[in-house]
Amino acid sequence: MSFTVAIQTQDFDVSHEVQALRSGRADVGAVCVFVGTVRDRNDGDNVSTLELEHYPGMTEKSIQRMLNEAQQRFEMISAKVIHRVGILNPLDQIVLVAVTSAHRGQSFQACEFLMDYLKTQAPFWKKETGPNGSHWVDARISDDQALARWGIQTKNALPK
Amino acid sequence: MKVTIRFFSSLREQLGISHQEHETVSLNVAQLRSELMLLQPVFAQALAPGKAIRVALNQEVCEDTALLSEGCEVAFFPPVTGG
């Protein structure tokens, strides 16, 4: 069984990743894939580029920990998380979470859990550039609340 | 003891430094933060109490009371915004 993480600057191919997860696994009956992409607007501002910084080492560890946590909670057969870093543009893919399981329910849930976890627990930071210059994106309380639905309390977005 | 300090994102930009070796007398993370504030006015400003700063000790998010050890890595950064 394969539960892996990749942090990379280059793009990823969703069908290739799904094929790799399913390969030789006739017990897989469901594949759930989430892809996050760069929007050209955020909070009312135009976005021309998005820069993603991360904490090499801690990033991989924190995502591996979240995959372990997901395995405790859901009947997953395999999973892959890819997160891009560096300079991205609108329409680019940022993040992939792909999960396989025997039946759809576990894949759907695990995929959403993994994304909710990643948003507030993995050390990535986004910087947007638009016509009015650059700024670091603020964390959202709604992302903390999304993780709280799974019984995990976090204070990532608190103002202090 | 000697520790490695890392800064990320807006904090890294504000301080103009991504990492440095630091000789400290602090026992825990909160004391280290106070100690760093004495280095330069920009550190005092960036790390002031009440600022939204998260801390990781040896690459795991920790509380202010987490104890330092020889050669440990302490990272200061703003709330995370990936995904």
C-alpha cells in the first residue's frame, strides 16, 4: 500500500497519478481526486501570480503525519498528496489529493479530511501579486472550522 | 546552547533573514522569542506579544513552554495558508 507525499515545482498529471494509485489493485473500487487550482481573483483582488513558500522537511513530515491520521480513520487502500511550490499563475494546478478505497464513501471522506487538515496544519504560505502589488494571504477562520468538523481543534487563523 | 532559528513568509521578509545559528541562554520557546526581541528593533517589532506567530520545534508545531535542547531547530512563522 502506498501513501506518499511530493513537494515539487513542476506540474502534475492527474490521470498518471490515478493510474499509479490503481495499478495492479483489483480491490480498489473507488478513486476520489481533489485538485486545487489558482484563481485569477481572491477576496475581490485580481491575482496575476501566486508564490508558494514552504518549510522543507517539516512540510513532508506534517503531510505524512496527516496521511497516517487518515489511515486510522478511513479504510483507504492508497493515497497520494502533491503540493506545488514556487511561482504559479492563474489556471495552474496547486495541490492534488487522491485517495483509493473499496467503496466510494471512505474515499470521499478521506479526501476531504486530508484537504481540511492540509489547509491549517502544513507549513505553506501563499503570496499573491496583482495590479496593486504583493501581499501574503491571511489564514481563514473557516479553514479552522472545517478541520473542527473532524474533531480536531486548531487555532491557526487566530489573530494572536 | 546553540540553536538554529528559522523564519518564514512575511516574518522572513520583515526580518530580512531566513535562518541563523544562535547561542542562547533560554530554556524554552517563549524565552527564546523574548531573547530574540532584544537583538534589534525590527525583531522586537516582528516578534512582539500579540503578533500572530506560530512556532515549530524540530519541525513540529509546539507550545511556548516547549523546552529547547542543544542543536535544536526553532522556526517562527505566521499562520499557514497552503492548499
